Amino acid sequence: MRQHLDSDAKKHLTTVRVIIDETFNKSVCLDLESHLIRMLAGDGVYQVLNRNDGITESEYYERDRYRESFEQVFEQLKSDGVFVRSIPEIENSDLFKLSPFKALTQDQAVAVEGILEGLFADLESTATSMSVISGSRARARR
């Protein structure tokens, strides 16, 4: 908390919530923090000040079991008024789907790389081109 309060962007914060579970290790705590940041960003009620980009989809021992407990934490925070919408409502919102806190799947990363390679090739050439990105598939037309 001291690090947060030393930050100019966060020193105005006045409330702290502490989640205690004697089975949580550092990996679980970082994963829960990342999960809650994504949910808060997707809920859209509060401005998210904490950026925890690199820890979004780490694997660790018994992750699925711990993830089940995250729902209980979320529901308690929702009943305390921290969240307005349910997890399915948040995950199905456009804001959540386009959130920068979500890691790309392997297929998405390959698609983005292909799009960027085509864009850079077009920029280097003198030919006129148009790229069309539609739905879950990307197509480039020259």
C-alpha cells in the first residue's frame, strides 16, 4: 500500500480491501489481482489505476481450483458494492472483450502479426492497397 500511496496518481485513495486466504501463495495473489483488475476495467464503474499487464494468464499449481475461489471473492466484492454487474455480464460486454488487460490467444497473436506484416509491406511499397478485417478472421486485399 505504501507504494500505491507514494504514487501521485493513487495518493488520493482512501479505502483498502484486504483478502486473506491462508492457501494463497504469491502466484495466486498476483493472478487474483490481475483477475480483479480485468473485472473492474470491464465493469466500467471505476477508473482502473493499476496496470498489471504481464501476469494475466500465468499457469501455476492447482490454478483451476484457485480460480473457483476467485468467483467467491468477486461475489463478496459485488455484494459490498465494488462491482455492479455479474461476471457473465462483464465478460460479454464490448468493453471487456476489447480490454487491453486481456492476453491474446495464440491464433489472435498470429492474426495480428499477419495484419501488421501486410500493413508494413504496403507502407514500404508504392502500390495502393486496402485491408479488410472482419469478425474473427482477418483478410488483406491488395
